[in-house]
Amino acid sequence: MRVAVFSEVYWPMVSGVGVTLLRLTEALQARGHQVRVYTASYPLPEGDADRPEVHRSPSMPLFLYPDIQWAFPRRREVLRDARAFGPDVVHVATEVSMGIIGLKVARELALPVVASAHTDYEKYASRYGMEWAGRAAWPYLRWFYGHAARVLCPSKLYEQHLHSRGVLHTGIWSRGIDSAEFHPKFRSEAYRRSMGVGPDDLLVTYIGRIAKEKNLDLLLEAWELLGIRREGAQLVLVGHGPLQEEIRRRDMPGVRLAGLKQGRELAEAYASADLFVFPSSTETFGNVLLEAMGSGLPSVVTADGGVLEFAVHGKNAWLVAPDSSDAMLAGLDRLLHDSALRQQLAKGALETAGVRSWAGIYESLESEYRDAMVQLQSTAA
């Protein structure tokens, strides 16, 4: 099978969507398929060549979110490249300019379209004080998704949200975890020392985008309110994003910015922690929480969004009320001072991660591609 993927975000841009699509590409290639990714232009890491499957369009930073590039695809150039690639199916993973050019390529080449919905735009918009934009987007999104044979959601909870907005032709493309990639065995005492954690201290970590929609202000407020109850614990924020400099300027006691981690360094950042904290209420799934579980971490998690697909209070995570610094404070305080509960949640987290294999997930996705191809053929006949 030959799959053309269209997305604004892809390697080297690090985000939940970007990482998911890179894993998709590598998984499909490992299963014998060919993939071509049409995306925006991002600065490449120094000394790195671009990935061979990528076709990039000119782009500029998005005004509200400069880490993301807004692409300006050249229709003829993209269409010429797509004809040469000869895809069997088009997968549109973002709903703006690259998604639109993906729909145009599919129409020109008479190809089936599968869409994947990754972002809860209503919740993201509310974080930036633009609730009106989230509501206003739905007529456009319904039109966009209407071109796809199927709209794949990362969780049943987000699928229900799409249904409530009139998008009914949906399916599930869930997320898995690879124990070779995330595992407690990657715990590193050297990493802990580098973060200023003493032998008897706890390391609390958040891993993800350092951005407003992740509710980090709430987490930092709760951490500050803990005061002396933190004792020697350190809060380490791993990742990058628009809030980095603001947090650095605040220079809060017991808070460290570790920067972006990938590969083995990322695995060490997870496994070297004693507690994972995830304040976001905008997730359609919550990849990082599953990675934390695979690394054997107990977690304090906001009880909202796609994380509720697999996070169970008291069994594999400690769920707290969304958008409440008091609730986050109480959750952190409980877990920091209850080692037996941390052990109980860590055990449940590993059990959860152990049953979420990628293999069945990619088999299901391949079936969605084939079903879209059959549906188009039957319609044409």
C-alpha cells in the first residue's frame, strides 16, 4: 500500500501529533508499505539531513503559536510529486492548508481520503480566550471531514464529542506503548543528580509542550502553594514551547526546565522520576500519560478529556478535578507523602501499559485504509 500523509506538523517539530505521525510512518514502512509525507518547512537539527519520505512546502510561523509553521503549498508542485509517488490512499492529519491540499490531491487523482482528528479546537481556543473561534470552526470542520471516508479519533471520548458536533462517520485510531522505548529500566541516577535531586528527595516531572493549553500555570500555582510540604522535592518540566522563557524568568523554588528530550534521553527523563503530573484538560488522548505509565510512574492527572479512556482513579493514576489549583495541590500533597499509594499506582500503570500493544492498532488502521479504497471503488462502479 502507498499512503500519502498531509500534515502541518511532522519531524523535526515535536508535538503529540508530530510524534504520532512519525511513529505511523515508521510502523507502516516496517510493515512493507510506502509513505510520502507532505508537510511544512521547519529548521532541521544541525548536521541532520531531512527524512527521505518528506516533501516540504514553504511556510511561516503561526502568529498565535510560532512553534508551528503555517504552510503555503504550491498546488502544481505537490500534485506533480503525488502523481510520481502514486498513492493508494490520502491521509489528512491536519485540517488547514496541508489538509486542504491533501483533499485537492485526492480529488485530482481520484483517491480515497481518511482523516484523523487530533486536536480539541474548542478547548484550545478557550485557553487563549478565543471561545468564539472554537465554536465558529465547526461548520468548516464538518465540511472538511465530510470529504473523508472515515474520521479517526484517538479515543472514544473524543469520538463522542465529534458525534455531538454532527461528525458521525468516525472510527478509532488509538495509541499504544512500546516497552523497548519506555520502561523503568531506563532510570538514571546521573539524570536525577543533574536535576538537583538528593538521594532521599522525590523528582516530580511533567513532560510535554510548555504551552498555555497544557494548564501549566495551574500546576505552578499548586506547586507554589505546597510550600514547605514539598520538602526536598523538585518539579522538572521536560519539553519546549512558548511559556519556557516566562517560567524561566519566574525562577520558582524547586522548579527546573530540562528542555526538549528525545530517544533514550526522554526515556530516562520519565523513568528517573518518582511521580508524573499532568494538568492538561485539553487532551484527545494523552500520549505522554501512557508513556509515563509504561515507565512505571504513579501520576496525578486532571480528570478530563481523552486520558479518561485509560486512566482509572486509584488503580493506575490519581485523578483530580479539572482546572482547580486546590485539587491539583491536594493530589500532589497526597502522592508526595504516601509511598504505598505511589507503589500501588505504579503497579497499575505498568499493567495498563502492558496491554496496549501497537500491533493491533496499526492492523486496524490498515483496515481503515483498505475499507476507504473499497468504498471509493464501489461508489465509482
